Amino acid sequence: MNPVTAAAQVTELVSRRPVGQSLQAPFYVDEEFHHLDIEAVFTRHWIFVATEAELPEPGDYATVTLGTYSVILVRDDDEDVRAFHNVCRHRGTRILGEEHGSVGNIVCGYHRWTYGVDGKLLHVESQAPGFDPTCFSLRSVHVRTVAGLVFICLAEEPPEDFDEVATRIEPYLAPHNLAKAKVATQTDLIENGNWKLVMENNRECYHCTGHPELQSCYFPIYGYQEQDIPPVLRSTYERYQQADAEARKTYESLGLPYAEIEELDTRTTGFHIHREPLDLAGESYTSDGTAACKRLLADFPTARLGRLSLHMQPNSWCHFMADHAITFSVIPLARDRTLLRTTWLVHADAVEGADYDLDTLTKVWKATNDQDAVFVARAQRGVSSPAYLPGPYSPTEYQVEAFINWYITRLKAHLEQQR
Amino acid sequence: MNPVTAAAQVTELVSRRPVGQSLQAPFYVDEEFHHLDIEAVFTRHWIFVATEAELPEPGDYATVTLGTYSVILVRDDDEDVRAFHNVCRHRGTRILGEEHGSVGNIVCGYHRWTYGVDGKLLHVESQAPGFDPTCFSLRSVHVRTVAGLVFICLAEEPPEDFDEVATRIEPYLAPHNLAKAKVATQTDLIENGNWKLVMENNRECYHCTGHPELQSCYFPIYGYQEQDIPPVLRSTYERYQQADAEARKTYESLGLPYAEIEELDTRTTGFHIHREPLDLAGESYTSDGTAACKRLLADFPTARLGRLSLHMQPNSWCHFMADHAITFSVIPLARDRTLLRTTWLVHADAVEGADYDLDTLTKVWKATNDQDAVFVARAQRGVSSPAYLPGPYSPTEYQVEAFINWYITRLKAHLEQQR
Amino acid sequence: MNPVTAAAQVTELVSRRPVGQSLQAPFYVDEEFHHLDIEAVFTRHWIFVATEAELPEPGDYATVTLGTYSVILVRDDDEDVRAFHNVCRHRGTRILGEEHGSVGNIVCGYHRWTYGVDGKLLHVESQAPGFDPTCFSLRSVHVRTVAGLVFICLAEEPPEDFDEVATRIEPYLAPHNLAKAKVATQTDLIENGNWKLVMENNRECYHCTGHPELQSCYFPIYGYQEQDIPPVLRSTYERYQQADAEARKTYESLGLPYAEIEELDTRTTGFHIHREPLDLAGESYTSDGTAACKRLLADFPTARLGRLSLHMQPNSWCHFMADHAITFSVIPLARDRTLLRTTWLVHADAVEGADYDLDTLTKVWKATNDQDAVFVARAQRGVSSPAYLPGPYSPTEYQVEAFINWYITRLKAHLEQQR
């Protein structure tokens, strides 16, 4: 009953988190931690929010919501992506209401204050004497693009290691030509669970028997060390090893980087990247593993490239195949509600109906997302019980532990700084 | 994280509010300020809640909700309007559930406790020994009527200057005969914004290009000083001046008061009253400016009377034309939700279908209200962003500043008293 | 504005509650009291949650929700009812999502952790070295069955007087053979009021003129002392006395206990039990008082047994007739929302359509529940007004006072213990 102790309790819970176990309940269910997560994670780190393909032309914009922030991403006349707070400098009105669109200038519909796509205030009617428009530009937000992926950072001083990470992942991503792709479709799924449960769910395949569609084309050995492969997955593992040997030859002949880099909790901008084969036809996330889009993303001599997978802390994962790419962005909406935005990208010139069919393209991951949403909702309800006790992660869940460890490290750093 | 400091922060925000700028975010988005507004403004001041026309006969009642209060307005046998808390003195049950109706006695449906329309407890079955019914009358609420408008005050000691204000505005309103009018229709619009954003929106016409229907019959020069009229409104302003000169002659010949009184932030019961012309036919708020009701509100020799407009702090504005009147009452529902109740009144003997048509009568203000609700919702979302900074009011928004100044003065007085 | 004082205010409100009056508003409307009620009442006392008839066979289960707790009731292989927290010991996932069902083992669908119906962890894939399954059984919950009624207690040390109460009520209930009955139907009604208003409503018949269906078959003199019977109920009371004299003869000839025991607020597990006649045909809660089910619950020589009524603190009441039984369980969902679960039970071999018809069986209490929900919602809205003052209970509401007195005693004991 005494909220004054809350801050102390938060610090205590963070500093005493036992390694190798799921988090204690307050991390998933308390309002206090929701605010802390927004403050210490989502407004301090680089957050994956969109793809460049959503803004193909100058004047094209997307608006993204992050907590109570709304941010405009807009392609300027130099074809660069810029980011501004979606807040009029007059009386604070949200300026752009749509998620995507195209503008000449950015005009607030309330009192017609008019800004350029560079954020400068161009026109105001009825000004007070001495009014200086140069003091009322839209407030800018840090933005970076990496091979077609758009990241923003709401902090005044973004984490410094992002450039290094960008330099290391760009050679893996660039061959897939994402900056010139187009959005085939995008889905928003609201999951009834804390955002960390959504991320934990993504970081292990211990639950993959619950994903029949995914299992058919994917080697569900993710997270297993060789010695821990359960008997039921033993033959799958052998098939994987053979496919992997073949794939490496292809990657080398095409000059595609494939070495696994795993720095999930050893740096501020934690990430994991890896190129590896898919099962069956080995081309794409489809029922039979064949490409879902005839027009490949780039001028690849074969579609059999498996998947290049990128996991970034705190909120994203992406898969790049020969024929299409899928990006996933996780945004907390409330302590127990999370937005999962999934974007399917194909070559800009691919024609729906001729080169690809949306159902085939999206079937595996739409089903997988829906199944995961059920797991996450059940997890949220379970950890909300006062009878919940943190339990042990199994060895195959080591990337869950890495995510949680990264998260706890971030919280510690933030709380330390707050003192 | 430390709510103990909240009270101090509130006092700080109130005492340091910079003149000429929109309020800081907490005033619009914090729970704390919502409660403070109810406490310091809505349960302390005279609030416009209804029109006498809603209670034509003895026994007719209306219930009004204000925060968690529910108040019964009822016309008693002497034809006076009385106000009581809508709470049974037995176990606290809300007695009347409908918004409007007619009763002989006021009977609680739960255990049949029965009160007269004067609030006295008349009948109880199964009484404890020594039970004294005179101790269990309905609790009364201060109520005042002014030329057909009904105001309540939930404070024990209502602001003392209301009588003086009533005396000054009554001569303006009385000719429109509102006490004998009838309600043609009433709409409840729930706006997704703080009540102060709804009021601010009403106090300026800087945004009126967003109101095409209103603009057609209304001179959108409200709030502009002559020297600030923008070029685009210059010809409108000249037309206004001509219409105003003509109108004054009419007002004088009919003995209708028209001098502007503007005491919006210089007294406890702040108000502004003004009679001025309308555009086009100049008779009413309709597409072509002609009267919407053939039967005028009173025995006026002409319908070309423009509008008598009354603005009262904290929650109302009204327009009185020759043919009809419109009242607007603003009631906070939550920090980000507000009820706007709009009532159209015509002569009690006017016949729908013959004398007036509801669509014609309501078209301009229904459209205007809907447009304003969009502006208010966008403003609420915008000021909710941590990136929002208060911005400067333009000269044409001086009545917004007057409203905010009145509001801050009220809060200061309340916080001072609380010490 | 200072939540630090809340705990002190709670203690003050509890310790100073005036006898004979309804509670002060915070008990019904504050979040603080909602949490206190869950903590001091619902997770500390024996709570009626289900009937054995809902779990006829080994492996049959029901899940019950109590605040943020979810509990599995399951019949084990020895045909005993067991209770476990519905929380996986791995990462806390809610295991069973349905309200009723049947299982071999209890399997968490997320990562396939598998428990027996005795709660033991039987199987886990991918274990960490040194993982000891015996440390990860489902956490058990105290459970007791009394003549077919299922009670749980979430406290580590349940109230000790339950055994004594069970011993005293079992002889009354046993003849109705509930353990061998079946559920004819079950309804969940969410009432828009605090759970205590739902209970208070049940503990008096002062409001029974609001229940026309119930009044027809029921003697609405519940709660009246002979000297307080109002004139309007005088002839009913005489009819009741005659029926009661007849009924006692029947009860004695059949060896059915009927003496009233009223220990509602004089012990931890407060209760009231009484067997008395019904009006009209005197057999059941139906429009004409005749049995709703031809197949009686037991081998009674007559259906004219009136009703055996059991009231238990804090959350239940039940009626047992010759032909059917009805149980009511009240579970708080929020400070102003309460679940009322009503279960109609008939002999396990009774056939719907032949022996009974659901509409006839449920008509009286479905109507009564709906009417009560309206009263409760009005009461909640009324006590939410700052103008609400606690009012006096009438003599006929003495069991409401007993409920409130029991409740306040519990809160005092809990707060004392917390010091």
C-alpha cells in the first residue's frame, strides 16, 4: 500500500535477478515496469520501426507510435529519411493522423501551421509581434537506415555502438537489395502480453511443435547445442547438417557472408546474424520451401539461399530469403499489450497475381504469429497469478536468457544513471 | 516514481504557468489534474447544466452527471426548479436512472423509500425504533435559473458574484423568451480530449477554415483585432462592419441590449456577452442565413437579429437568434474524455415539420461540433507526447488566453485555500 | 493527493465503522479496498467455488478464477477432488484455458511440460543438468468438499473452524445427494457493482417487491421478526406459519434436520442454515411451486420439502429442494464488477425434455438475478457520489448487518496481523 517503496523495490528486483530463470512477476505485470521499460529501453536505444520501402518517394511518410510518442518518418527532397516528432509547435496538435501517406509540406490541419519536409516552419497566419519562425521547427528525432531498415532513437544521445553494428551487418543484408524492395503487405497483431514475453517467445524454438506450418520448412533445431538435440529431432539435425554444408558452398560461390555473429548481450546494441539453410526446397518460408515470389529480390543465380536471420535487441527480428524478406517489430502498448508489426517485402517490380500470391507469401508466418499470440497471452495470464514462481530456462532457451540478460543490464545502467 | 511529490509538482506547474502559451502537458493528460479540475472548478463554481425548457411542468425532472456526482433537477409544485443529490438516504442507491422524466414523488426503486419533489422523506417501510424521517431528506444542491438557463453549484458556499452577473446578462437574454421555449432536439457528443481543449477550441476562430458550414453564415473574424485581420478575411471584415452598423440600428429600435461586455478572466464568474450580426440573410445559423424556424422565439418584428452570444467560464457558450437558441455545456468525463451537450430550442408552440425541420435547424452546428471533435482528439494525442512543448497563442486566440488565465487563477485560489 | 496516508485511512475506516449503517463509500469504490478484500477475505477464507457434479469422473477438471489467481480443480484417480495453481513451473504459463474439461495428464501447451492429475511433474524435454523434477510439481491449493460443494482456501493456513462447520451442515445437505447430481445448467452474470453490494442484496428481502417471480413461490418474510411484519405481509405471514407447522411434521417423519442455525458473524466461517416451507405447491422455486424436475434428487416420498437454505460468508448461498438444488457463488472481478455464478443441479439420471425443462427450472432465479443486478448497479453508482452518506439498516436487514459485521471483523483481524 506504500508506493514510496516502489522505486526501491524496482531497484532490488533488477539488481537481484537470478541468472537462468524467467523474470519475477512484476517485470511482466506492473505498471511501474512498463514505464521503466519505455524510459530505459524504448526511448534510449535504437528501435527498429519501419523499412525504407514504406517511403519510396520524396514526400512519402510513415508515422510510428512508441508509447505516447508519435514520430513522422519522411523522405526529404534529397531522398534521405528524416524523423520528426508528430507534434505541432503551436498548441501541440498531432499533425499527421494516417500511418502512411504522401505530402508536399507537413501541414497541421488545426490552425494551418505549415512545415517543410525538412521540419522548418514555412508559414503561419496571425503571428504575435516578434514571432520568430526559426524557433518553431518540428523537433527532430535521431534516425538511421541500414540496408533498407529504418531505426530511430528518442534519446538525446543515442548508443554509440550503432555505427559499428551497422558496418558489420550491412554486408550481410545489402545483397538482398531491400532499399529497392516494395511492401507486399503488412500486418499489425496486438498480442495480449508484455512485450518481453513476445520477445522471449521469439528467442527459442523449444515451443516449435506448436507451429506445424513453420516446422515444415524450417529446421526447428534453433537454440540447440549438438549434444542437446532431443532424439525426436536427431534425424532432422542430420538433414540440417547436410543442407548446411551444401549451402555454405553456395554462399561462398556467391560471395554472401554467412558466418554467425552472436553478440546478443555483450554490447549495447545487441544483435545476432546468421545465414543458414531452410528445409525442403530450401528457398523460402512456404509449405514446400519453394520461392513465394518468382521475381527474386536481387539478381541471384539460384533461389536456394535459405535464410539470413537478424535478431536485434530490444525489439526486432528479420528474415531475408532470395525471393522475399520479412521484418518483425515489437512495440509495447501497455504492460500487457504489445504490437507486433510484420512486413513482407518483395522486389519493387514484382507483380501481385503474376509473380507472387499474397496467401502463399504470408501463410507460414501469419499462422506462426497467431499461434505465438496464444502462447504469449497464456504466459501473461499465468505470470499474473500470485502463485507464479520464476522457473529454469532449459539449455535450448539460451537466447531467451541472452535477451533477459541484455534487458537487465540496460535497466541496471539506467537506474545507476538516475541516482 | 514518487507520487509524494505530485502535490508539490501540481502547485509548481500552476504557479509558474507562463502567460501567452498553451498549458504544459500534465494539465491535459494527468489524472491528478483531472481530479483537481473537478475539485477546484466543477464542484466549486456555477456550472451550466440544462435549460428550463427541459422541465416544463411540475414533477418534470432531469438528471445531470458531473464527475461521480449525479444531481436531480426537478420542477416543484410552485414551478421552481430544485436540485438534489440523486442518492437515496437509506443505502445510497442512485434513485433516478433516466436523463429526463416526470414523477409524482421521487421513489427509490430498491427499498421504496419515497421523497417529495421538495426532497422530504415521506414514506419508509420497516423503520428502526427512533427513526426520524426529517433527518433523511434528499441532500440539496444550489441551483439558479437565469432567463431559462439552469446553473448548479456543488460547493457549500457558491461564488458570490453570480447574482451580479445574472443581473447584467438577464436583460440581454430575456427578450428571447427561453423559459417558454421547448427543446427541439439535444445531442450528446463525447470528445476524446481533455475538457480544457474543448473549451480552448471554442474560444477562437483561428481554426474556422476547418468549418465550411459555419463559415458560410458566420463572420469568422471572431477574436481578431482590426489591425490583425489577415488579408484573406479583409473583404469579409468590411461586409461585417456594414452589417454591424445596420444591426445596431435594429437593436436600438427594438430596445435589445447589444453592448459587448467582456469580463472573462477578471471575476470569479467570468463571462462575455455580445449581440452582433450574422452573414448572408443574417437571421440564423443556417446554410443561407435564413431562419430555421418560422415561429420566432418571441414577438420580434424581424428575424434579422443576428446572434446574441454568451460565453461563461468554465463550461458553456450559447447563441440566441430570433428563431432559435442553441446552448452548449461541457462536462469532463475523464482526463481525456469530455461530454459536449448541445440543445436546440424553439418556441414552445412551434411545430416540427410545419414551422421547422430538424435537419435544417441542426445542420451547421452538428457539422461544426463533429469537426471540432476531430481537432480536439488530435490536440489531446499531440500534447500526450513527451515531445510536446507549450507554444505561443496568436493574437486572435486572446480569449483562449483569457480562459486559461481564468482557470489558472481558480486553481491558484483553490490550492492557496487547501494549505 | 498523498497515497502514503492511504493505509492509515483504511485502518481508520475499518476500526471506526458505525454499527447498523451501510459502509462508507471507500469500501465500495476504492481500488485500495478491492485489493484488501482479495487479500484479507478471498485469499484467506474458505471460498465456495464449484460443485462436485462439475467433475464427475477421474480426469475431469474445472478452472476457477479468483482475482489474479487461477486454480485447477481436478478429480484424481482415487476420485478425490484436488486443487492446483494453474501455473506452469517452467515459465509460468497458464496451463488449462477452458472452464471445464477432461484430461489424462495436465500438459502445458507451450513447452509440453507434463504433470499428473496428482500435480507431479512427469515429463520435460531438454532439461538442464541437475534438473530435479520433484522440485517442480504443480503448487497445490487447499480444497474441501462438503456433501458435494467444493471449497478452496488460498491461505497457507486455512481457518481452523471449517471442519466443525462442515460437520454441522453435512447432515442437512447429505439427504439431497448432491455428490451424485448433475449440472442442468450454469450461468455467469457479471454485475456492475462491488461484491459486497451483491452479498448485501442477497441478505435481505426488504427489496423483494422488486422480484415478482420470486414472490409468487417464496414467503417474502425473510429477515422479519414477528413484531416487525408490515401490514401488507401479515396474511402471508399467517400462511407461512401454517405451512411451517405442516413442514416440520414432514421433516420429522423423514428424519430431515430443519432447526435453524445462525452463526453468521460469531465465527470465522460464518454460516446460516435453515429448512423451511415454500409457498403455493411448496415443492420448488417455480411459478406455481410445483417441482421442476420429475426425477427427485433422492428417494424422497414427497416433493413437498420446501427449501433448505445455506448462507455462507463471504461469498455464497444455496437452496436445496426435493427436485433440484441451486448454488450461487460470488467472485469479485474489480472494485465495481462482480461475477455471480449460478448452478442448477438435478439428479444425475434426470433427462432434459422428459424429466425437466430448462426454462421452467431456471425461470424464477434467472429473473431474480437479473433484477438484483439492476439494484446492485444502481447502488454502486449511488455510493460513488461524494454526496453519499451511510444510512441506517432497517430491522429486516439484520443479516446485512451480520454480513458487514463479519466482514469488518475479518478486516480488523487481517490489519492487526499485518502490523
